[in-house]
Amino acid sequence: MSDEVIEVPFGDNASETATLLLAAAEDLGLDQSVVGTQEGSFVVPTEVHDKAFGKNEPKKTAAKKSTTRKK
């Protein structure tokens, strides 16, 4: 797993976005804790973003990985 993380906005349906990201993490064999949150967005490893949305979807790199909060 790379150390680069991507911000994914909650969007119109945060629940749907969370489901996509959690399913992508599971498909990659990663723990659900890799899907974190910060104000207004999810924070996920690049490979989780790419699995959920494809590599061509625009990405916004998060400032620091340390901003990820586990629940």
C-alpha cells in the first residue's frame, strides 16, 4: 500500500460514497480502517480511490496522511 492518500468529497450521498470506498478496500484485501474521514471528505490510499472510481477520476491529494482519523 502506498503512503499517498487522496481526499474524496462526501458528495450528494456520503453513505453511497462510503460503501464504494469500503468495498474497494475489501476487494484489495485492506482493512476498513484505511478509509478515514476529515471535515467534508473521506481520506483513502490512492489504490482504494482508483479501485472505487477508476484511475481517470480527478484526485485531490490530502495534505498529510496523519489527518486520517480511525473510528
